[in-house]
Amino acid sequence: MSLHFRHLAEQAVADGIITAEEVLALRRVAWPDGLIVPDEAEAILVINSHVRDHTPEWTDFVVEAIGDFVVNGCAPRGYVDADTADWLIEKIDHDGRLDSMTELELVVRVLEKALNSPERLKTYALVQIERAVVFGTGPTRDGGTLAAGCISESECRLLRRVIFAAGGDGPARVSRAEAEMLFRIKDAALGADNAPEWERLFVQGVANYLQGWQGSQALSRERAGQLEAFMNDRATHVGRFFARMAQVNGTGFLSSVREVGFGRKGSGRNVVSEARADFDVTAPERLWLDARIDADGQFDPLERALLDFLAEG
């Protein structure tokens, strides 16, 4: 960390103010080569905890700089390990909550940019949004001016971004826990002046859990590291590559080239049939859905819209 960087950081911490010119100076000092080192990342988050007015310039800098550090700071690039995720949560958490949209936007952007990340990072972000809706206070609220039990347009956008973010155990797939969270928010916000987008998000999200294809799995960080090391091995011959590809199991490479068949006769795996089977709502899924609908003793318009959507499928 340079003396200039340290001076700018100390000044911002002392007065709780950081101007657009100071943000630009930090960008030039800390990020001239596009790389943020650990002590600079620590300092930026310390400044963030003391800055009173989170200007667009400051928010953009924190999200871009810390986001890149978290996602690409360790090999393989694009994969957030458990220690880094825990470090990020520890640095921005205030007794189980976030104080600003800067911090929430940072977590959401990490989830969007990462190829994979620990599931607890996505869960942490979703908890922050759910609490804001249910209790009326939190990083998505302007000083708590919006009433509890009401979901805004910006909260709908945040939920959609997090649920369908790439950097989770199930990218583009809604998990049971996420579907149950959507039901809880629905129950808390019934009859409120909710954003028009909310009904569509609820229906699409729960239907995705019930009908989404579960066959596509994100590549793990460990498997990605093995792949990166393999691709960087200049001595590896093409013949060895295909031989090794035929031996690795389905957690990374396919165990056999024949397994890539898409419904063709004789292939080891029929992904079309898998997708069709997952699209049908199974008996256990139907029991789960019935329990959610019966939980509050009423049949509300969003539940009706969900059942109509499923019937059309």
C-alpha cells in the first residue's frame, strides 16, 4: 500500500466524507494495473464502513475493486473459495445485517460475476433482502421509509439477480430453500402496494423450482483448478488429453465421449428425457406445493397465478 493511498484512506476515515475527486485518486493509486492487493482491499472496506454518504462514484469503485478482488484474487480466476467468502461477509456484516446498498450490491455483483461461489454467500444476500421486505428496514430501504410487508421494484430486481446468478450451486435454477423464501415474502406482502414485477417473479421463481431441469451442475472450484492446471501444462499432448477425458467422471469431464448423446440411440445419457422428466411436477413436489398453499389457510391471487402457470405448462 502506497503512502498516497494510506493518506487518502486516513483522511476519508477521519471525516467520513469521500469526494468524487478522492475516489478518482484512489482508483489511480490502488488500481493502476487492475489489481487490488489484500491490504488495499482491507483498507477500502474500512473506508466504506466510515463513509457517511455513499455517492455513486464511491459505490461503483467499491463494487468494481472489491468484486474483482473476491472473484479473481485467487486461482482459478472466477471461483470464490470458502475462505474468501467468509472474509467478505466478516468485513461487511454488522450484527447479521448490511448497512448500505453499496455492500449489498457488492455481494450481488460477486454472485453475478463468479463462475461458482459458496452457497452461503447467496443465502446471505437473500436473507438481507427478505428482512428488508418483512421488517421494512435494511440496505434496500431509504432510511426505512418504505412500510414493512411491501416489496419494491428494486427489491424484485435484486431478488431476480441473486436467485438466477451464475455464482451459486445451482446457476439459473431455483432451489427449494429459495422457493420457500419466495412463499414467505409472498405471505408477508399480501395485499400490499407491491411492485407489478413481484407476481411475475414469484410465479417464475417457484415454477422454476418445480419444473426446472436439475441435470446441469456448476463446475466446482476444485475441478476448475484441475482443469486450469491441465490446460497450462504445455507438455500435455492431444492424445493424452482425450485419453484423460474419457477417464474422468461426471463431476467435471464426462466419463465417456459417448455420454454426450442428446437422446440418440445407444448414448449413455439421454438429457432430453432428463429435462422432460424434471419439467413434470412430481408427487413429492406436489405435496410440497400443497403444504405451502395450505400453510396460511387461504388461497390468494399469487397462488392462483402460479397454479394457472403450471397448468399451462
